[in-house]
Amino acid sequence: MPIIVNLDVMMAKRKMSLNELSEKVDITLSNLSILKTGKAKAVRFNTLEAICKALDCQPGDILEYAEEEGM
């Protein structure tokens, strides 16, 4: 998939655990884990906003576009 989720990188930079982020963003651990591993098919803007607020970052710090090879 050409969209790469760098949530784990930002969490490491902010020294924040999955549990802590889950509480701050008010999202279940399982849904946050799906997003973190890049298995999510979509993310709501209000969820992205809450994550950015909790991690003090921009959406571009979490989401990245990379062309698929062979295109």
C-alpha cells in the first residue's frame, strides 16, 4: 500500500506507550494497534486530529505517501 503509517515512530519520539496514547485519544487499543501496524483501511479526521494533538505533531509526521514499485 502506498500510504505508510509512522505512528510507532512518533510514539517513540514522544516516549509514549500504546496504552497512554489510547487513553489520551479515547480509542480502543485494538483499533490503535490496527492503525499503528498500517492495517487500517481508513482513519477519521477527528481521530487523526486527536492523535496529532496528543503527540504534538502534524498529520504528515504520521502518514507518508510512497509510490508502489513497478508503477
